[in-house]
Amino acid sequence: MFKSRRGNVLHGWFFNNPASRQVIVLCHGRSYNKTHEMPYVRDFLKHYNVLIFDFTGHGENPYVPTSIGYHESYDVLGAVDWLDSRGFREIVLMGHSMGGAAAIKAVAEYGNGPVRFKAVITEGAFARLDDLLLRQVRRFCVPATVWRPAFRIAERIAGYKISENAPEHFMRNIRCPALIMQADRDSLASGDSAQRLGMTAAGSSEVVTFDGQHDVPSAEVSANALRFLLGR
């Protein structure tokens, strides 16, 4: 267990690789929990230590409303702080969907500190939350008289404006290498989300499209991530 920078305690599992001093932190998507990342643990554990954890309001943690990545970035930074306190200073963040948005914002806001982010890797991350939500309400023909007040209520509950949850803006402050992956049958993140995230990265970036669906564990995801990481 460790503390989020929000102050609450989070549950997680740390998998030790005695041959490595680098850690990959796997960040799950909305409505999932750390067990959703287990298919990736074995692949990454061959080369790294691995940390998986439950975001606030998910898994073993008490329920609270989600901010879909915006405040969850403080959970990711809590994981980074916990690893730093144990002497791990080279960290990779890998997030799926909401977890990818949280990972991007966490790296962008970390600031000066002893930890070096070796890379940030995302799969199915959205470029802007408002774009994603608007596309969904239009898909299901939800009238503006319904979705507009619903958005305002959601903003009051989450404590921020939906338009502020824009990972493509946070990418402008990320200088570590970035791998942006998106499934060719992604039903949530728009088709150009990965391209937009890659184009706005301040550092080097690679965009990969693979055969799969949104936030469904895939061997292609881990293979692309390891190729990207071990080739550096």
C-alpha cells in the first residue's frame, strides 16, 4: 500500500526483479482494477520490476467518483513517490485508456525530482475528454438538452472542467520518449487521438496502430512496448 498525493491510501502489488533497478508502473483503465494488468506482468517482469495498483475509487479502494484521469494523476505520482522512497529512480509509466491520460498528466506535472522517466507509454488514451464524450452522445443521439446539464453535473462531482482533461495539452510538457498505441477497432478514443498525442509531444514519440480493441489485453501491446524500451 502507498499514499496517493491526494492523501488517501491505495492498494497495489509490487513484483520484484532482482536483476533490475528499473520499474514499469502499469495503470489500468476506468472501471477496471490492478488485476486487469496481470496479463502484462509476466512479459515485463523479464526485464523490469513491475508495480500495478488500484486507482482511487477502484479495486480494493473505497468507492469515490472518478475524474477519468485528471485527478488520478496524483495516484500515479503517489506510486512514483513510493518507488523513489525505495531507491527506484528509473521508471516507465504505461497506462491504458484513463490510465494513459493519468500517466501523461503525471509525467507532465512531476517537475524537478530524483526520478527519471525512461518513457511514457499509452494504449487507448484520448486526446481530449470532451471530444470523446461528445462523440459518444452523438453516437447514441442524446439531445443537447440532456447531455449539457449532465456534463455540468459531472464536472461538479469531479471537481474540474471536462475541457481541462486534455492529455494532448499535457504532452507538450513531456520530454521523455513516448510510445502512443491505439487499437484499430478502438470504440472510445477517436481515430486520430494517437496521432494528436504523438504530434504534441515535446520529446521524441512513436505512434503505433495494432490489431485489437480498446483496453483489451493484447500480446501486441507488450511486444510493441518492449521493442520500444529495449531498443533504446
